[in-house]
Amino acid sequence: MGKYLITLSSEGSILRAWNLPDGQMWWESFLQGPSDSKSFLFVPTSSKADEDNTILVFGKGSLHAVSSIHGDIVWKVDFPDESFEVQEVIQHHDSNIIYVVGFVGSSQFDVYQINAKNGELLKHDSAAFDGGFSGEVSLVSKAKLVVLDAARSTLLTISFQKGEISFQKTYISDLVKGFSGMAMILPSKLTGLFAVKTITATTFISMSSEGQLEVVDKINHATVISDALSFSEDRQAFALVQHGDSDIHLNVKQNHDWSSDLLKERIKLNQQRGFVHRVFMNNYVRTDKSHGFRALIVMEDHSLLLLQQGEIVWSREDGLASVIGVTTSELPVEKEGVSVAKVEQNLFEHMLKVKGALMLASAEDLAAIKGMGLRSSEKSKMTRDHNGFRKLLIVLTKSGKLFALHTGDGRIVWSLLLNSLRQSEACENPTGINVYPWQVPHHHAMDENPSVLVVGRCKPSSDALGIFSFVDTYTGKELKSFGLDHSIAQVIQLPFTDSTEQHLHLLIDTSGQAHLYPRTPEAVAIFQLEFSNIYWYSVEADNGVIKGHGLKSNCDGEVANNYCFGSREVWSIVFPLETEKIITAITRKSNEVVHTQAKVVADQDVMYKYISKNLLFVATVSPKASGDIGSATPEESHLVVYVVDTVTGRILHRMNHHGSQGPVHAVFSENWIVYHHFSLRAHRYEMTVIEIYDQSRADNKDVWKIVLGKHNLTSPMSSYSRPGVTTKSQSYYFTQSVKAISVTSTAKGITSKHLLIGTIGDQVLAMDKRFFDPRRSLNPTQSEKEEGILPLTDSLPIIPQSYVTHALKVEGLRGIVTVPAKLESATLVFTHGVDLFFTRLAPSRTYDSLTEDFSYALLLITIVALLVAIFVTWVLSEKKDLSDKWR
């Protein structure tokens, strides 16, 4: 609108106006409707910033007219048919009638005529077409649409002038010679022109004033087109992007003059970005008064690039805004010795530094000196350090691209767009599931590079065939990839490795069969040793069932497969759907380290933690309370939590929160669980802690029994024996809503735990586990105070200094990942969302190391001064003794 930028977000529910010069929000409107739907934003082309124009927004199943000055909703129209799917909202600048066109079902076309001033429904017309509709709709003139039929082989021209709807069929084979298969209309808003993509080419088709379709051009390369852009009176242009071998071709053409190009550029492009997905165009006026164009393109890996004058002005890796999996990899060990090339490089760097010191360096030299400083920094070295702070974060994004981020400075060390997760004939819509450590070389295999396993599916559904890809974490090269002959419902990392340090993984398909990887005889031999001790569970939230599974003999099939195993159902827990619905199920981290099972409490008493990796925390709510907060009354809602042994199916603990509902965010560590929920009775959020203790070892408190060996501390803990457990729990009020909860993890498990809470304000709050101690009381005894138990309060304190993110926000926070460092007192924290945030924490302070700003020089001076003082005082003492003897 010249002065304001209008944005529609949150699935068509929030409309905002932004001031272009400074980016301040001018106004905000919240739009509500009966149902979720597509969203459209329509700003009339004749709008001026100083006039009160009407902005049309279709979202949440309703059409809204919004004032452009104040953001007030002028009127709103709800369509009578809830299944009506709007495709276009049309208003001509010389008319007060708004046309809303769309489909009802797959074969009915509807047109609504609405008064633009008051929202009155003037007319409704509909017509049915037996062949059905599918795909995108292209508006080619004021009252004509083009759409494909259900078979995607015929173009339908729909005319809706003066309330009369008519259909005209044109076979694609008549326009495109040799056409076979199915076609797709590319999304664009070009007047009188649209593009049809087939398997072999992209064809541009124009429509004459009589409605006849004619082929304008045919391009065999992958092609993307932009919407039309008005750059002068009665002149419109659009951008056309074609892929070459190692570059892209950007052409800007006028709508009605296909033969000439307003702009023709060729840009070299990194192949790891994939194909161009979208292109947006903008124009500017050059100093010679001619029109220039720039293009913003969205790549297959979700990165953004701004192109102008044949160059990439800037680029953004926005694929990192949609991280779906994170793991870590150690950096290589620093090798001794210096090569000749390294010496020459050091001499060159030294000369540059001398030039900079003598004020003789050019701008390029200064930039190189600055880069050298960053590279030589301890934080950004590409070798591992003795404290384990420098690592590679391997992140998998929604676009199927893998990134290696350096923890020192956050830079991208390498990135790889996985071919196995790109669209192909074998995989129509591949999606990534997660990334797992595959090979982690240790002492006897240090010459091998570590690698990760990326797991995906050919389709979003769980019954689609799986995909494997192996990537070297040092070089970023894809070692190998292949498609699986089975689906992937669950990936289980087994705590076993083979002689080459490859981790064993068990994949469960939708039919319940278990598949072992790597597929080697050695892996099978290792697996067979622990065959009877492998159990897993599955949660069917929609059916309200949790099942426990074990292994049985090899799969039954026509072809013998030594790496496929059948499963048997060991136990099941069925929740009545009328009263309970599963909303959360979590378990402990499989690689969590626990330092000791004993917990020394007040009066030197000992309690033994119930440490088991086979525990599952489950939270259920009443069906009426499964919606948003406030969707049920306190009497109708209840939250029930369970602690279940996944080997035997025994319920070790059950607790009911009357008048509470979800969402429930929880974290499970050692022998305790902390979860966050909402209390409808108190109208506040609550956080509850449950601690589980082993009652069967409670008698092991006599020192003489331990000395004489008359104890059961060394007896193995088994899920097969009925455990005697006792639980302690306590609830506290918490003032904020929560997006994610995690817990710090250290190398030996000695350091005290801190909870990391991702708040609704997109910040990370660190809270000492002592605040969540269920043994807190109003007046703790002296021995309890010495133990560190805090006095009981009804709410948890939020200390501003406890925010890990300080004043920063991790926009759209979705997950918090903690990684132990080699230094026991430190833990590494990685938070991802739209933003990425990384930091290092010391929950119990750095008790095992000196701080980075520690003055070693002062320490040395102090030691030398003490030695000198000792020597001087010794000399003086000797002289005094000698003089005393002479007397």
C-alpha cells in the first residue's frame, strides 16, 4: 500500500499492518471463524495509504473486510456450506461486487457475489462437473478460471460471467505433443497466461479473449514462475527461473510480450541448495530512470537468496528454522607436527599482521586479518579440546538437509541436501524422521571418521517404506543410502556396538516385525546374546492402548532373513476412551549416567533411588478436557498420571489431579519425574514432582552388614521381580505456560541437576532440582537445612538471573537438547526453533576447573613472592641465631 506492509499469519487468524520505514506494528486484528481452511489476503491495487480502504481476508472459513487504517473488522461473511473450499477472492477496482469462487466436494463449483460495502450476500450460483476437479486454480481473466480435472489430463476453463457458469474442456494432449501421465498447474497470478507442468516439460499457455487456449512456449528444464508485478502504468512483468547444469537462468518478461526479455541473467549456484521452489519479484528505478528488477528465491532446502544484477546479494539458511532431529559428533584429535604448507600459511598471516600494525593494510587485508583472528580463536578450532566443549552439532531439517554446526561460534561447517530425501519417482514425498549416531570410533578405530544415520520415509504416513542414509560427520559426504523393504514405526537404539564401533539399531515396522541393522553376521551374533532381554513398548493414543512387546523367532516369509525377527505381545494396558485419553508418554534417556543409587538424607539416613531404564510416564485426561484450556469445567476435567514398567506392564504409581487438564510437558531423569499442567480450580499452572525409591534395599543401612557383606546392594535390579517401591510427590504453582522441558546431563552424573524450562515467552529458564524436592516442608529441621532442603512455598520462584537466554528470545522455541561435556561440572545446551541458541552451563559452578579469566600471571607472581619471602625470612632468621650465639 506504499506506506504499510500487510501480513496474514497463524493460519489466517492474525492480520497485521507494519510501518515500512521503521518496521513498527501499526495495528493488529484477530480473525475468527467456524473452521480451519485455506487463507487468502487481498489488497486492492488502487489502495492509497491515506485512504480508508477495505482489505479482504479469507481465513478460518469466513470472509472478513478489514479497515486499512484502524484494522477494525468492517463486516464478516460465513458461507452456508461448511465444505465450501475457497479458491479465489476477486474484486475489480471499478466494481463494488466481490466474487468468491471455490469448490464443494470434488465436483461442484460455487460462485458467491457479495456487496463490498456492507458484506451482503447478493447471489449464489453453483454448477456440477462430472469429471471432478483437482490441484491448483489459475485466474486468467476477470471471470475465467483454469483448473485440471480429477484425472489431471484435461484443462477445464470455467466461465462465471453474469451469474452463468459454463465449462469448456481442452485435452492437454491436444496442446502438448507426446503428453502422458498427469499434469499440474503451477501457482501464479498472470493475466491471460498460465503454466502447466508435465513429466517432461513446463508449457506456457495463453488464453485469447474468446477463451481459446494456445501454447506460447515449452521449456524442458525445471521451471518456476512468479506472480505478475506492476512496474509502470498498464505494464506487468513476471520472473521465470530455469535450472541449468550448475546455475540458474533468471528471465523477466512482460505479460503480453513473450518474445522479448526485460532482464536476462545467469547465476552460479551451489548444487546443495536443490531446485528453486518459489520466486518473488520486486522492481526499483535505476539512476538512469530505467526499471531494474531483483528476485527473492526460495530453494528446495528452504534457504532464501536475493538476486540482483547477476549476483547473490545475500542468502539465509532458513531451513535451520525447522529442525526435526539433533545429535552430536566429536571433532578430530589435534595431530602433532607442522607441514610446509602450514609454515608458509603462518608466514603469510604474519606479514598481514605486520601490514596491519604499520597501518599499510587495505580493506581486503583488514578483512583477512579479522577472519584470521576468528579462525585462530580457541572456540572455533576444528579439533577437540580436553574439556569436551568443542563439538559438531549434526541437525536434520524438515527439508531433508543435514547441517554440521560448530559449537564454538555456531558457523556451518558443512551442509548436505540428502538425495535420498529428495522427491523422485521411487519416493513421491519423502520426509525425514530423525538422525542417530551410527559409528563413533574410539581407541582402536581412530583412523575411521564418525558417521551418522539419517532415517526417513517415502511418505508422511507411518506405513510408507523407509529410507537409510549414512553421512561422514567430518567431511559431510554421503557414504551410502538405500531404500528399505519395510516401513518404520519405531527406531530403537540398542546399547551394543560391533568391532567397527557401529551402533546396533532395531527398527520396528507397522506389522510389528523387528529388523536389525547393520545387517552383518557379527551384529546378529551380538544381538542373539541379549535376545531374551530386549523389550519395547508402543503407544496407540487414539485407541487408548499401551502395549509391551518382546522378540520371538525369525520372521516367517518366503525368503529366509536372518535380520528380521517376529514380535510377541507381552502385556497391554487399555484405558477406557469414555473417561481417559492419552496425551503424553515419556521415558528416560537411554544414555543417561547415574552416579550413585544411594541418597543420603537428614540424620545420615540413606534412601535408595529406584533406577530403571524401563519406566514409562503416561498422562491421560478426560475426553472433554483434551481441548484447549477452559474447554471443560473443573468438575468435568481430571488429569491422571501413571508410572509403568515397560517389561512387565506393572503400574508402579498412579495419581489423579481433579480439576486439571493438559497440555502436559514432562521430563524423566534418574528416579524422578517433573511435569507441568493447568489447574482449572486454582486458575493457575502447576508443576508436580514424583520421586520413586526402592523399598527392597531400605534395610541396607547398618555399616557392619555392609562390611560383612550381608546386604543386597550388589544384587541385580530386575523388572521380572515385583519391585517394592515407595513414592513421594509434591505440587507447586508456576506462573508461566511451558513449551518444552529438559534436564541438564553431565559425563559422570555427579553434578546436581537443573531443569531447563522453555517458557511461552520463548526463553529458557534454569531451575535447581532442589526447588522440586517433594520433601520440602514449612519449617525444615537443622539437619534438613544442612542437606540443602529449601523451606516450602506454594509457588516456584522465577529469578530473572536464572534465564539461560538472558535478554534474548529463541523465537518459536520447540526443543531443548542437552549434551554432557568431558568436564563433569559443565553441560552443553542447544535450543532450537525459528532461532538457534547454544550455551554452556555449570549447574554446580565450575568446582573442577579454573575460570577462563583466571589470572595465571598473578598466581605465578604470588608463588614467586612467597618463595622470596620464605628465603629472605630464613636468611634473617639464620643471622639472628648467629648473632645470639656470639653474645
